[in-house]
Amino acid sequence: YALQLRGTSNQQRTYFASIGAITGAVAWTQISDGDFTGLNHSGKIEHMDGYAFILTDNNLIWNSDLNSLASCASTSFLAKQIQQDEAVGLARFKNQILAFGSRTVEVFYNAGNSTGSPLSRIAHLHTGIGLIDTVWGSGTHYYAVSENHLYFVGRRSGGGSSSVSTTGVSPSLGFFVYNGQGFEKVSTTYIDKILSQNFESIYSVNSIGFGGQNGIAVGFTAPGVSPQQFIVFFPDWKEWFEW
């Protein structure tokens, strides 16, 4: 398990604990490797095939040593670089790592490279769809996986301002699904309008169960605040509901 802590001025610390420790008193160990502590994280740490991956604000995907959260080599990275973009965060879907910017996404897989990063890109899956960072926890709940699909709030390239508005203009957002081979927009015009008008209060994207159906909930209210406001997409019905 990894615990990322980030302050308001982007100060950050990351701790880890073994899964066995969860059954008793958890002993957290801070990652103190100098090659890791100087990185400015964008989004959350993802784990795959014994590696931990993190995207940095300069669009580099760093990885830990194999089967280690404590160690990181100075050459253990590769760049998200097909198109210049602002780094937002990583997502894991099955055996792929998705590196999201605010306007584009690149997809990588574990190629087993003996030096540098183990990842190699799947170039043809590069797409002009960006990710919107969530407000809560500096963007750790920006996607959800349900029934072999990955869901997120995003926008197509050129769709308005960035996730943090500097112009007072709302971005043109949509809700997207990824199946491992391509992306599809599943939101309606009405849902796009709700997302776009509330883009500065999107707190989470989570998989939920309700009435025997799996749904994807987009939250507009901070945890612990009552009442809660969500919009929920039910993939089997391809319909949206407001809560």
C-alpha cells in the first residue's frame, strides 16, 4: 500500500506499508530514496507487475525498482512525449498504464526492458482526449474501473480552458470510457453541460453498486458534507441519473 501526502504548496511525502501489516498495527515507512523524493507528482501512484509508477509535472513516468517501493534508480523513467501537454496523472487498466495530460493520453505496456523504464508505448492508442483532475486529494479519484472498462471525466483537445480556469470560461467536458483498444464518449449533451458548469467541484469518480446494477458516480460534493450530489451512469442501461 502507498500513501501519498501533498501540501498546498506541492510539498509531498510518500509512505508504504506491506499488506501483512494491515491485519495489525500498520507500520508506515517513508520513501527516502533521493531519486524519488525530488519528484513533483501529478496524480496518483499506480502499481503493475511489481513496479510502482508515478507521473511527474514534466511528463516523465518514473518507476520503482522491481518488487520494491523503497528504491528508485536515477534512470528509471521514460517520457510522455508524442504531443506536448500538461501532466495530470496515471491510470492503470489491466496490463496497461495510461499517462494523461489535460489534452492528450498515451498508453504504455510492460515490455520487460532491461534498462531504464520497463514500459514501452503503444503509439497507435495515443488520443487527443485529456483528463480533468479532481478537486479532492489533489486528483487521486479521477477514474474508476467497472466490468472491464475504465471511466473518467475528460475533454477532447481544444475543448475550452484547462482544468483550473484562468479565464473564467468553463471547459467543454464529457464522460469517457476506455476498453483497452479505444475511447468512447458516453455522456449526453445535458450531462456535458452539468460537468462543464461544475468542473471546479468534481470531487471523485467512483464505481458503485445500486439495485443490482453497477454504476459510475461523479461526485460534486466534498466527503462528509450533507447533502451529497452525484450524477450516475449505468453502463448496462446507458442512462444517467442525478442524485
